[in-house]
Amino acid sequence: MIDLPIDSERHVGGEFRTSDGLFTVTSDQKIKSWNAAAEKIFGFRRDQVIGKKCYDVLCPSSNSGRVKCNRGCLVMSNAAKGRTTKDFDLDCKTSDGTNKSINMSIVLPAQGSGHREILHLFRDVTDRRRVESVSLSPTNQAQFQTKSAVNDFQLPSLRIPSLTTREDQVLKLLAAGKNTNAIAEILVIRPLTARNHISRLLTKLGCRSRLEAVALGTRNGII
């Protein structure tokens, strides 16, 4: 038995409770369990997926990640040999065809436990990956430096100090209209930590409000 966060109102097989999405598959990759969080993330009800192949539900089209979601995937291959699989991202589709980035963790049953299903824990990281991609893109950094140089020359009073990667992420999330709790969830940090990041960002930019910070970032070409 493993300890998981006790946040969900629904049990899976009477053994696990978690705020993450959770499902189990049998050795032939058929879904056997599907919790309430999985329903919320993907939009598929439990009765719509039980007995179906996991790759038909999660990734009906090809996947370009490190682990391909298909028949005889790396997870199943490793599990057959008693090996675990490092967490990985999957590009999935929800019931309405929306694309989502899902981070997946695998839990194998203990030897001699009598259980044969492979447990999949997952969470929606779509917004987080989008922010990380924009923040860390070399092209974006080059554009930022070029635009900043132009703005420094034309509008010296608006010159802003360079931002850390985290500050850049927070600023972009503020520009996307995310509140403190949403920023904390996307960046996987505590709300208090997110609030501190925002406060330090405003202080560094010399802004009195989040809206002013977003306007300044937009004016300087970093959003």
C-alpha cells in the first residue's frame, strides 16, 4: 500500500485516494479503474472508458513524447520486466477534442501483493508547459533582448531590470489573467510562495499593481 494525498472524494478500487487523475490498466492495456479527477481532466465518464485500450482513450493520434502512447508502450514493456518508468509527458486529447499536456507517473504493484494492474497517476500541466516553453525559448529570449534594446533607446524611463525565469513565468501568467491560486497550481508551488513571487516582481518593476506590471511588460516587449 502506498501513501497518496487524501483529497479526492472518490476511492479507486477501495484502496487509493488522490487529487491527481488516476486509472489502472491490465496486462493487455485495458482500463480497469478510472477516478473522478480523470473524468474531470479528460471529460470521459468511467463507464465510457472501462474495458477500452488506454492508448485509444488517451492518445488516439500519434504522440511525439519520450514515451509513445501505443500498443506495447515502454510502460508495459518495463512493467513486464518488473521495472518502473520515470514520469513523462503525453500530448493527449479530451472528450471534446481539446489538446492537453499530461504528466504521467507509474506505480507498479509490490511483488506478491496479488495485484496485476499498473497504476497511472497524472496531472494536467498544459498551462505550465506553455509558460515554460515561452519563457525558455531561445527565440523568445533573443526577441526580448532586441526589443529591450530598442525600448531602452527610445524610452529610457521605461527600462526594466532583467527578470529571472520564475519572474518571467509569473509575469506571463498575470498577463494571461491568472490569479494567485491559479499561478500556484500551474507552477506547482504554494499560494503564499506565488504571492511572494508576485510581490517581488512588482517591487523589481517598480509597479503598484499587477495591471501596471503587465502593461509595463507589454510595453517592453516581454509579453
